[in-house]
Amino acid sequence: MRGASRHSLLEGPSFDREGRLYLVDVAFGRVFRVSTEGMFTVVAEYDGQPNGLKINADGQIYIADHKNGLVLLDPDSGRVSTVLGESHDGPFKGLNDLFFASNGDLYFTDQGQSGQQDRSGRVFRWRASGHLHLVMDGIPSPNGIVMNRDETCLYVCVTRDNAVWRLPLLSNGDVSKVGAFIRMSGGIGPDGLASDIADGLAVAHIGLGAVWIFNARGEPTLRIDMPEGLSPTNVAFGGADGRTLYITEADSGSIVTARVSAPGRPMHGGPTRFTDTESAT
């Protein structure tokens, strides 16, 4: 049941141009905005399961909704409208996360209930022209997704494989020689991720209560343990210098911050500078 036995399930942190943090509550269909002073506002509450949230170059807020597909949020009115409710072969399994390329193309994961028992998860690209393309299927639980700095490959958290996969992109947009980039152990698996300016990755390891920082070669350089809870779900870089990592932790319903060495790579359409805060709950 929607929201049953939970206070919240925080996910999808993303900053707007003003440095305000947006995040979603999967369990109760809510979208929050956190001011630079740390004050929470409910922007929307609707009949859905918002999971990932990203802001494009025009400042539009898109949400990967497990129930409704790809939806667009009007932050002024709180209105949520579905812009893509199904693929070419029928309804989506259940969208999870999304990422905008510099040319406006949107990549998103379609996870549903896929896992090792049902390796049917998918990654799609929705071109700025409106064309939907299946990038890859046969994935056991695709989750968080980002591109590398040169936009020559995708990194996808494959939660039930406990790994981050690398999907090299060909010139026509297809993928070739897909493989595991980072193998993890314990917990449930990698959930959300974000990239830094050196092509490193910050990866939320749900079930382990940790966020890992990996360098561009896939080597772990830092482990950040949660002060409470075992379910970090997603991450976003912020702070005045981009070196503060904002982490949504689902068990405690909190936002945890940690300082890291390399600044984050701002999402396409996101702010170039951030306002630093300590933490919020």
C-alpha cells in the first residue's frame, strides 16, 4: 500500500538554478523543495510514486515516476502531468531514475520489479526531438544513471547485480560491449549515483548504509557511513565550491551532508554555484 508503515522514502535530490534542493518522497507521492536556509516546502502531493528527479536546461523539472511514467512538474502550481506514459511496446515497468545529456536528450531507467529472477529492466533515451529509443534491455534492476564527462558512455547502477555497469555509446546511440565497471558486495546494491568533474562517481549503497566515492578508474577512494539508517538512496553535489555531497537516507528520512575532495559536475541545466548548508531532517 502506498506509504504503508513508512514516514517517507526520500529519493531524487537535484538542485535548481537558485541552489534550492528538490527531492521526492516515493512512499507518499510528494515533492519537496529545500531552501538554501534548510527550510522544507511541499511543492506537490499527487497520486504517484516519484523516484528520480532532474532539471533540464530550460529549468523544467522532470520526474521518473514508478506508477505514471515520465512526468513534468510545475513548481509554481504543483501540477504534475504525464509526458510519456508508455514505450513502443506498452506500459513501462516502473521508471526509476533519469539523466539529461548536454544536447537535451533524456536517458532513463525502467526498473519495475526486475532482478536476477526477471532480467527485463531497460534503459531508454528520449531525444529532444521526441523520439523514444530503447538503448538496452535484459538488465536485472537498472536504477541510478549518469553519463561520463565526454558523454561517450552511460553508468547505470544495477542494484540486484550489486554492480555499476558501463554502457559504451556508439556514434548512432546504440551500445556496445556492455560490462560491469564496479563490483560491490554486501547490502542490497547500488541505488543512485552522481559524477564529479574528474569523472569519479559517488554511489549510494543501499542496505549497507554507506556512500562510496570511486575515481575514474573505478577504484574506491572514500567510504561515507550514514550516522543513522542503512538506506542511502541517492546523492547530489552542492555547496559553494561543489564539494558537499547531499545524500538522501530513507530509513531516517533525513538529508546527510559530507565533504569530498573533488567538486561535482553540475547536471545539465543545474546551477554553476551552490549555497552551502550543514544538514536537514
